[in-house]
Amino acid sequence: MTKRTAAESRIPAANLDLARLIAAHVFVVCPNNSGSSFLAAALEACPASWRLPREGHRVQGYVGPVPWRMRQPDGPPPDLLWAARPEWVGQLADPRLHNWPLTRKAWYFHAYAHNPKACVFVTKSPPHVLQVAQLRRHFAKARFLFMVRNPYAVCEGICRRYRTRLFNLYERGFTRPGRDLELMAARHVVACMAWQRHNVKEHRGSALFFTYETMCASPLRVMRQIRDLVPELADLDLHQRLAVKDYDERLVDMNPRQIANLGGDQITMFNRVFRERREELRYFGYDLLDGD
């Protein structure tokens, strides 16, 4: 008998009653460019997982504001910088602009699994950093994995992506005074950290917090903690090789190589913002780097 491919073994949820099948909803809540893609891929590889074909806010039928559609009269849409301005945060965090029951229906329709006994719905969406309280209200047995990453590595990833893949589309938006890309990235990161700090304090009973660095250095410990929070994910494996974005490798700390890419002038620009919000960095165990 010919072995079935992964695509052929997909079990679509469209004709199933996921509201009855799902025992827990697991949300990976992590700012963009912070390592959540590997974590989500490992969770989704568990036999117990229902997963989506893409990030939750990118699935057709999602009802709510999304960064790439929030166009501004004085520049490009927020895209990877959605927490850099209070007005952008206000839109994404406003419960009146979301319809979670309809979004849940869309997610359940597009979800798939590889195991007929799958019972855990897993998804990630960076703007969920601003929406945890809403998700708790609208999803039964919601469990959250909160993660942050070294802010300099996060900023490097954001700036590199804008200057390579998004340059032609967005370059004019960062040529005006006060719209420097490095400053916008740093503002985005510290705003996300402030919200994540609130999440960690307010949702302890249904969540687990760890840093990207801890996940890379002590994956076994993080695996055990996640299994304790969601016992159905007993097969979680953070040691496996996974294809994520531009990489196909085992879990490895990318911070050293990304921070090494930064010039002293970039670090100085980041520090203009980080110095004013130093308490947010220190809360998570980070501090300032020297610039030029």
C-alpha cells in the first residue's frame, strides 16, 4: 500500500463540529519577529492539534482590523509596526471592532488536523498581544503561551525585512522627520513589551510565560511546562527539525547573529527609545547595549 502524504492525510474541519471536539484553545501570544513561528510549528505538529493554514488574523473570514489594511494618510500601513503608534494600538485592541464569534466560525471552517482524535485548537497571531482578555471571553478553556525576545534582535528582524522585502513598497513612509524605521521599530517593541507585561500579570491562571532565550537554552523545561498547562499536548517536541520561514533546522538561538548585523548607529537609534522605557526591558531581563 502506498504511504499517504501529509496533504492526503489532512482531516478538514469544515464538516465537523469542532465546538464539541475541541477540549482547549491554545494561543501563542508573542510580538512579531520574536520566534513564535518555530514554537507554533512545534505545537501544530502534535497529533492532538487542530491548526490553521496561516496566522489567525490572515485567515479568510477573520473579522477585525488587521495591520496591513490600516492605511494612514501620512505614510504606509503599520504592517510589522502595529504597536508603534497609540492610534494603531487603539484600533487593534478595540473589542467593538472585532466579531470573535464570526472569526471562530471562520477558524473552525479552515482548520485541519492529521489525527481524527485531535482536540486542541492552536493558533498564533502577533496582534493577539493586545487581545488576550477578548480571547478569554470568547474561547472556551483558552490557554496562552506568552513569549518575548531580546528587543535588539526583534528590531533587527523588523528593519531587515522592511529594507529587503518591503523596501519598494514602504520606503517613502520612513523618509519624513520622526518616521525613522529604527525609531518606529523600537517604539513597537517597547509597546509590545508593556502589553505583554500586563498579560503576564493579569492572566497567570491560564497562561505560561517564558522568553525566547529560555526556550532555546532549555527546551526540555519549556516542553514540560507547556505539557503541564495543556496535558493533551503530551507529544510536543521542541527538539525536532522544522521548516519555518527561511529556515529548515532545529531550534537555535538566532540572537547572536542578528545582533551582530546591527551597526552602532542603529543601536544608538534603538536606545533613544529603549532608554526612556528601560523598565519594560528590565522587567523581562534585558538591558541596553552600547551603541557607537
